[in-house]
Amino acid sequence: MDDVNASYREKAVAFGEQRSLVGILTVPAGKHNDRAPHVILLNSGVIHRVGANRLHVRLARALSSVGITTLRFDLSGIGDSERRGAIPSLRESVERDIADAIDHLSTTQGATRFVLMGLCSGAFDAMHAALGENRVVGAVMVDIPGPFQTWRFIVYHLGERLFHFLSWRRPGEKAVFYSRAILSSVRTQPTAAGNGRYVIGGRSRAGRQRMAGQLETLLGGGVRLLVIFTPGVETNYNHRSLFRTTFPRAAAHPGLSFDYFAEADHIFSRDRERSRLVERVLAWMGNEPFGVAHDAGREAPRQPA
Amino acid sequence: MNPFFFGRSESHLFGAYDSPPAGGARGAVLCYPFGREYLLAHGTFRLLARSLSAAGYHVLRFDYSGTGDSAGELADASEAQWIDDIHAAIDETKDLGQLGQVALIGMRYGGALAALAARGRRDVDRLVLWDPTSDGASYLASVGAPVLAAGGGEDAGCEVSGVVLTPRLRGDIEHVTHATYGHGLPRTLLLTTGTASDEAVPLRDHLTAVGVACTVKHVPDIPAWATEWGRAGAGMPVVAVNAIVGWMT
């Protein structure tokens, strides 16, 4: 049975190999806006498909009000989805899951273009899936883990505390703390070209040059990107300007939109910030000229099973 | 597992139904805890559902109105609405399994809701209270709700760990006491997993005093509602789940 509401219809679906992936399809009460891509919402860490503080539910229902169909689903081994069998890596499992979700929307809804959206590990998964799937024409990436621990990162970290009176109450302890912070920042600096040693939810964090190349590949292929950060994960991102200074070419590209939610935490705990995020995504979806993505530099699309 | 929506057309509820692989004539409805505890306990409830279905139960876990994938907003939710939701879930489970009776299993505030729903229903034959909330004020404090001045006032609503706690819902939760677990309850398992082995004693004494047949089990285990899991069920409270399945079978 479907959930029927004035502005949307929701249907619980099981799809993929052996129907092991579970999701909720939210369809506008009217017709899907043919000019808009379909949206797929990806898990944030191990939070199941409803999203952090039900963010995905709110997003899906808001998008339906402007004629956009969404699928929020659980990756294998998360929420209600079964774990896959013999899969060599987490990354391959995630890529197959997302490809299955795209195939499901293609088959059941006639969808041809897709926007992937995720927070934290979901943002990471959105970017990597977009690199391997030329039916993806857009991605919304919130608090994507990245190589932002540059010298500016250290300066911002220290600068914020330098003049704070309480920071100087125990100078000995502070000296130890800052020494460790600097050493830690140096150590967590991923290598320039390859994967860093640090991981997020089992996903290797890319180095600066590599991630720059990935972003530019997507933008060069016509993929529209909305990149949003919060100050919620201080060890990942601690100043509005870090994305622009870390990835200047991508940040200057007309296909990339950027926003910084200075008042939000990582999981958008405050209702007002969730509403702001939903409004930002709706505005972006409404304004972007999503076209047919080019596949320059991207892998060939996976054929539906 | 079969995911589906059920209930009234204007306010459908999301349900996840596990049928017993080898068939069975018993049913169970699982009642989630509230707020952030719901998110954290989701994996444990999935494990419990699968374990019970393997033991021959038709199992339905579902999201209350305004939570999870169900219709509505939390701002419109109330204890009365959620008790109605449990009634709908009981009826749905009986339909799905062609059953005459079902068990209710509730964790934390879900335990209080399950007890309120079970009162006077002859088709609820067992009740499991998993670390139930029996002092609403302490519970609210434990999840970080700010302490209010006497009387509360119009502004008693707040946001707690990403959850909008309306004055109505806050009041509902605040009023949970031992008396919430009153007369007319079926055979009950009171399961505690904390470090103190005697934490269930006051509620057990109350249940016994009001004539409820009550079994107490203390099985120190991971607090399912307060622990973030790794992928694929790492670190689940298996001992507690097995204790429930053991008592149910």
C-alpha cells in the first residue's frame, strides 16, 4: 500500500540483487517535472535512509512539492538492506548499490538523469558514484570529507583560540595541546596524489590533487555540483574559505555552487538549519540548467542488469 | 523482510514485516524508543525482528506518526496518537499472520507506549519492557531536555538532539511514572541491561502490587539506544535480544 498525501505519494520498494535493497520512493502527486532529474538520497554513515534527524524525509517530501521524484534507500548492510555476498570492497558494494538504485528508477519511473545527494560519507559516495556513472548530472555534497587540513586550517584553528582568555589560563597544558594539534595536522595531511591514510566509514580520503582532478572531471563533464559545508566537523573543515583555497579551479567553475552554513552542526540538529538546507537544495534544483551530461573522463555507464 | 505502508489513508505508517520462514502462529509488534534513541536502536530492532521471525513469530516493527518514514510531522505528534498507531500495528500484524493474539515489545519510552496500548486488550498476550522509562522527568533530563521552572509555561517546547519536543509531547513524556504500567497488563518481561542489577526492583514491585505477572531479567549489555553501531550490526546487544527471544519461546 502506498502512503498517499496531498502533495506526494510514497511507496516502499525493494530492489537490486535478490531485492535486498530497501527504500522509499516519493513521487509528486502530479506528474514528475520532465525537466528535472530524479534525486537519490544516500546514507550518512550508518544512519538509515530517513537521514540525520529525518533530513531525507523532509527533503524528499519538499522536492515532491516542486515535481521532483526521489528515492531514499539503505546501502547494503545499513538500515533495512541486506549485506551483499562476496564483494571485494566497501567501495564496490556502494557503487553497485547506487547503480542498482539508478537502474530501479530508470526501469520503474523512466528516469534518465539523476542527482545524487549525501551528507558526510553520503557526499563522498555521491561524488565517486558520479565519476563512474554518466547518467548522473548533478550532486549535492554536504560536509564531504576531504584534504582540507592545510596550513590555513591550522591557522584558523589556532587563530580562533589565540586570543581567547580561557586558552591562556593553563599555558603549560595549552602548549602541549597546540604542539599535538600541529603535529596531528601535519600527519593527517594526505599525500598529494594518492589516497590518504585516513578513512571515513571505510572510505579512503583522497589527496588534494586527486580530489581536485575528480571535481574538475565532473564539472568538465557537465555535472552540476552543490557543495555545502558546516563547521560541525572541526577536524575536517573549520573555515568558510577552505574549499575555495583548497580547490580554486573547481570553486571558480560556473557549474559549482558553494554554501557555508555557519550556524549548523554536522547533522543539522536544529530545525531551522534543516529548513534552510531544504530551501537551498530546492532553489539549486530549480535554478540549475541540468543537461545531458557528457562522459568526458568518466567511465562508461553501467548497463542495467 | 517486506517493507510497506499501512493504516489510515491520510496518515499511513511505515512498517517492516518479517514473516516466520517455517511458518508460525504467534506475532509480535516492536515499539521503538523515541528521538535520537530511535535512530540508534534501529539496527537492534532489525536484529530482534529477525531473531523472533526465525523462532516462529510474525513480526512488525513500524515508525510512529511523524517519525521515520511514516506520514506527518513530529510537531503534530502526541502520546495518544502513538498509542493509536500501536493499535493499528497490532491489528495489521493479526491480519498479516492470521493471528488471534500478539506480543508487544517496547524499549525505553516505547515500553511506556506499549504498556499504555496493551491495557485492556485481550489480544495482547505478552509484554516485554526493555529498559522502560518509568520516570518521565528523569528520562527527559537524560536526553538533554532543559529543566523548566515550575509550571513550564507556554514555552515548554524545545529541541533536543535534533528532535522538536513540543510542549504537548514533553508533557506526555513528563507524566510517565510507575502508574503508567498499571492494571490490565498481560504477562510481562521486565528486561534491564544497565550495570545496576537492582534498577528494575521498584517497577517490579509496582507491577506485582497491581497484579501483573512479571518476570525480571537483568542481562548487562550494550545500551542499544545510546550506541552508534559500525556497519552490518557490529556490536549489537545480542545477549539482551537472546534473552527476549528465550522468554518469548
